[in-house]
Amino acid sequence: MADTNINYNTAVSYWESTSSDVNGVLGGYGEQTSVPVVEQNGSLKFVRKLKSRMLISPEDEQQYGKRVMDFGAGIGRVTKNVLYQIDSKNPNMRFDLLEPASNFVNKMYEELQPLQEAGLLGNIY
């Protein structure tokens, strides 16, 4: 299996050695390039298209709320710029994030402060 070749400790060490900014999480293709905007727009289009095909009704979504989990969340860039933009008007929305690199988690709290203040930030693991 391919996963047996992955050394997770080495992977976490690599990410902890990179800068905690867009340039670091995108491997040098940060804000000085068009990559973040192109990626964000493509992701928004993909998620909106996927959401339009989901079976849950808007009424059920509002009644029961919704939790979104961002795995490998980095500095919270995708949560802030993509996932939050999809459903920012749903007061029952909560965003949980999982990130093993501690330097990214520290930056994530800073980047996601507006979501925290709005009561939309769930748990960070």
C-alpha cells in the first residue's frame, strides 16, 4: 500500500519548518503569484456545484445547522476564503479544523479571529 511509505512524523516536521503564511502553505506560490486566487475561485466553483447536488433541503440545513471539518487545515486559508464564503449567512454553521503543525495552528487562530467573533468557529484539533 502506498500509505505504508508515508512517514507522518517527517511530514509534520516538514510543515513545521515552513513559514506560517500563504507562501509557506503553497510551497512558494503565495500572494506574489496568481495561484491563491485561481485556487480559491476554482474551489468555490467546485464546492457550490457539489452543494447543489446534495440531497439535504435548505429547510433541514437551517433547522439542524451544519458542521464543516477542514482536515489538514494549514493556516485556515481554505476555511476562511472558501468554506466560509459558501454559507456565511447560516447562523448555525460551525467550522472545525484539524492541523498537526503547531505553527500553522497558532497562525490559524489569528487568521480565523473574525469567525471566532461571529461564533462560527468550532473546535481546532
